[in-house]
Amino acid sequence: MSRWRKKIQKLRNGGLRQLLHELSWIGSYTYRYRKAVLWYICLGVLSTAMGLGASVLSKNIVDAVTGYSGSALLPAAVFYVGMQLLRIGINAWSGRISAKIEVRVDQEIRAEVFDKIMESDWEPMSQYHSGDLLNRVDNDVASVSASVLGWIPDSITRVLQFLGTLGIILYYDPTLAALALASAPVTLLVSRTLMSKMRQYNRKMREASSRVMMFNEESFQNIQAIKSFGLGDLYGRRLRDVQADYRKVRLEYNKISITASSVMSLTGTVVTIACFGWGVYRLWGGHISYGTMILFLQMAGNLSASFGALVKLVPSAISAATAAGRIIAITELPREDRSMDEVARQMLEENRDQGVRVEVRDVDFGYRGGGPVMEGASLTAAPGEIVALVGPSGEGKTTMLRLLLGIVLPGKGSITVTGLKTGQTMEAGASTRRFFAYVPQGSTMFAGTVAENLRLMAQEATEEQLWDALEQTCAAGFVRRLPEGLNSPLLEGGGGLSQGQLQRLSIARAILADAPVLLLDEATSALDVATERKVLRNILKAQRGKTVIVTTHRPSVLSICSRVYQISGCRVELQTREEVEARIADF
């Protein structure tokens, strides 16, 4: 007894509460589309009524043919055909409404989840693999959107179908109703076994599915490296290992499901035979007509089917709730603070001409679950300056840029942006990100044309402005040589262009953003020394009043920098160019 009490208490403490929260979340979408859902329910109820009515009319037709009531044949046949045609029309209309709602809900949830992913704090979001996120946005959302019309509306329709069928059987023969309901206890017992495993295996299957998608996405993103290293066979074997894990979980669930379905089918067959035998007995004794016999068989099958469908709605709801829980986990991640967006926008407009000063003061920072990355870090960068961050790989240069962008926040100290014209100061965060134009390491080109990629940061940029930015980054020449110039399509990840060409396009895009601060994270590493120096000098000349912060390993950049900060061992120290150049070969 104590074991059952512990299980019930466990449900109350967590599992049941979580399940109800997930089902409530799905229900909120049902409520949002309540008018359309109500129409869908009404059509389902009407279709059920037409089906039951047609069954009763079929009894009258058979009775009329066998001589019990010949005068009723024509009216019954007319009404029977009419009901069947009406039912076809209702089902078509219901299917159309169902498709419209499901598509709208599916797209709405996907859009909302996408927005919340974009608005979430970067660090907790980064704990999720992109393949897992994609699986949640794709497969889990599809399961939830289908349940909006596959759970509450269907349960109402099925209940009415069950009650209507039971009522007709009771009217004609209460004994037959008892026989038809004999499958109910077995169905409930089997479904209880199924439900106890359903949530567990649904979660395992979805997690295994995510691992498959994660593997595929990562492999396709790195297909060039896999080919170059001759790892095709290795990755093929790894894929089959991941697939084997998914197959194992799915087949375990399938075994349980088939066993339960077989028991339920066997029970339904026994009940149908019993009902058939009772009907034959009643017909043999002259207590019922042939039409009533046929009606008995139809109603017995309908009652068993509708009860079974009601029971199956519960595990279906649990499956949808499991998917909802995975989506909720993403949507409830902490969000970035955007409360100062309007203040930052006004400050940017007022100080765009004279620029802003960036100051980092005594900042401590470490990623969650890791050790300290920075302790007491300080630096300053003002308009008209190029400030360099140097140091060994993995010591915190990119982390400093993330701090400036407000993607991560310091645990101690302050990072501020100050407008030279107004003197207004703001703490760095998500709202002050508009003050920065960022060029990260590696290719950040998206699917589309050259022009579309350049306009990502400046939607209204003219073609003249595009060419001007390309001239500053020494990219105009190779863009003109492309088959369609600015309208040339780029392959995924910028495939077809060299790393140096992609870096120059990325810098041109950042220039078009016209932000007061330009952040270059190893953004010129693929350029030759002469081109690198020319690009940086062009930026200083054309972008007067801009603050430029670069991370670099190359001494060629240092000669045009106003200050150089070395990041090493959690410290950020101001160095002379000579000191850094003497050590930079060790980085």
C-alpha cells in the first residue's frame, strides 16, 4: 500500500503537475482558435449524427425489403442516400477546416518559438545543439499543432458518438448493450499499461530523433572537412550507430503498442462474436427483424470502436504533452533585457556623427560550469582609434567581444558606451548592441545574392552605397568579375569564394551598418598583409569618427593601432607595440 502512496505522491509532486502544465499550454492554442475549433466540433457532431441516423435507416430499408414494412422502403432509401451524401460533404468541410487550423497553428507556434529563441540569453541557449533545436521546432511543433484538433475536439465528438450508439442499443436491446460494453474493462486495463510507458518512450524517441538530426546537421555542415580528412566511412558507421539507438527505442515502444493493440483487438473480436451470437439467437427466436440484426452488429462495432478511440486519445494527449514539454523548455529560457531599446536608439541617433567611447572597467567573467575567463579586465576605445586585442587562442579575445555586444554579461565590473556629443552613458547589454557592427571569425554569408547579404545590416542601402563599401574593403574587383555582379547567388556558407573574399564581403556588410563601433574578430586573417593594411586604412579614412576594435595574431596590424591590449591568463594588460611584437610569434 505504501508503494502506491509513494507513486501517487510522486505524481502530485512533479509528474502530474508538469503534464497538466503541458496540456494547458496546448489548450491555450485551442482557445485562441476557439471559433474555428467550435465549428470543427459542430461538424464532427453533425457527421456522427448522420452516421447513426444512416445506420437506423439501413435497418428500416432491410426490414422493408424483407417484407416487414414495404411502404417505408422509398422514404428510407431517399433519406439514407441523402444522409450519406450530407455526411460526405460535412467530412470534406471538416477536413478543410482541420487543415486550415493545423497549418495556422503550426506556423504560429514555429514563429513564436523562433522569436523566443532569438530573444533568449545566448549562454543558456548555447547549451542546446542546433540539431536538437531544429528537431523541437520541426517534429515537436508538428505533434502539438496536430493535437489542437486531435485532442479536445475529437474527445467531444467521440464521447457523443459513444453515448449516441449506446443509447440506440439500449433502446433496442439492453442485453446487447451489456455485451458490447464487456470490452471496456479490458480496454482500460490495457490502455493503463500503455499509458504508463507512453510518456517515457515518447521522450526517449524524441531525444533519439534529436540525436540523429544533430549528427546529420553537423555532418552536412562539415562535409568538406569530412571529405578532406577521408572520414566518410567513419561518419557512415557513426550514423548507423546513432540510428541503431533510435531503432532500439522505437522498436521497444512498438512491441508494447502491438501487444496492447493485439489484446484489444482480440477482446473486440470476442465481443463482436458474442454480439453476433446474441443477435442470431434473438433472430432465431423471432424477437428481432433482419434489419435489427444488422443494426445490432453495426452498433456493437461502433460502440467498441468509439470506446477504444476515446481510450487512445489519452496516450495521444500524453504524446503531444511530451512534445509540448520540449518546446516549453526552450520558450521558458531567460530572455535578454530589451527594456532600454528606445533609449539606446535615441542615443545612437544623437551621437552618430561624433561616435561613442567604449570602456571596460574591472570586469570579472566566467562561463557557466567553467572557470574564470577574465579577472579585473579593463580597456578603453574611442572614436578614430583602432584598438587591438592580442593573445593566445582560447584566452578570451572573442569573449571580450561577446561582453561588448552584451551577448554575455560580466559577473563583476562594468562595460559602458558613452556618446561623445551628449555625454550620455549606458551599460552594455542587448539594447546597446545597435552601437556595434560585428565581423566574426569564419564565413557568415547566408543563402542569397551578394547584394542581399550586404543589405542584411542596411535594408535600404542603394547600389552606389554597396559598391562604395566594397571599394573600401578591396572587394569591388572580384565582385565585378562574378557572372552577375551584385546579383550573383552565393552557395551555402559562401561556397565558391575564398576565405579572403568572404572576409572582405563580411567587413563591407559591417561598414554598411553604419554603427559607431566596428568589431573585427580575426576578420582579416585570410588576407595578405598588403590587402589587410589597405582595408584597415580605407576604413579609418572613410569611416572617420568610428571606433574600431580588432582581435589579431598578426603583427602587421599593430603598426596602425592606437593601443594594444594583451589578453592572457585571465588578465587584460595594456602593452606597447614593441612588447607585443616580441611575443606575438608565441600566440
